Amino acid sequence: MRATVLVRPKEGILDPQGAAVEASLRTLGFAVSDARVGRLVEVDVDAESEDEARARVDEMCKSLLANPLIESYEIRLP
């Protein structure tokens, strides 16, 4: 089962990449009030059910894919 994980900086955490994107968009004439940069991770998980897959991916996130002190994550399954 393919799982998609969206990892983002938590609110209030400095995001220098997001600030650079925001400044560049403004320079190009786009009206933006904020930009945050994160990452997308896709993993194929061997699991019998969606609940089992979600639990396994949650453990992956806590162990490696996200830093829970400064990042939040969202798990998306089909």
C-alpha cells in the first residue's frame, strides 16, 4: 500500500527556505503573505489494512521521516 507523508515546519518555527520562496515570489510580482517549504515522502508499505499501514508509517515518521520537535506530518493513504 502506498502512503504519502507531507512533512512541514511547525507554526512558529523558522523556515528560511520558505522565507526565500516568499521573497522571490514577491519579487516576481506575486502577492503572497506566507510561504512554507516542506517535503513529500512516498513509501510502499506491506500491510494487511489501512489502519496497519497508517500505524507503521506513523512509526517511520517518529523514527526518521520527521523531527517531531520542529515538524508536523500528515499521512495520506488511498
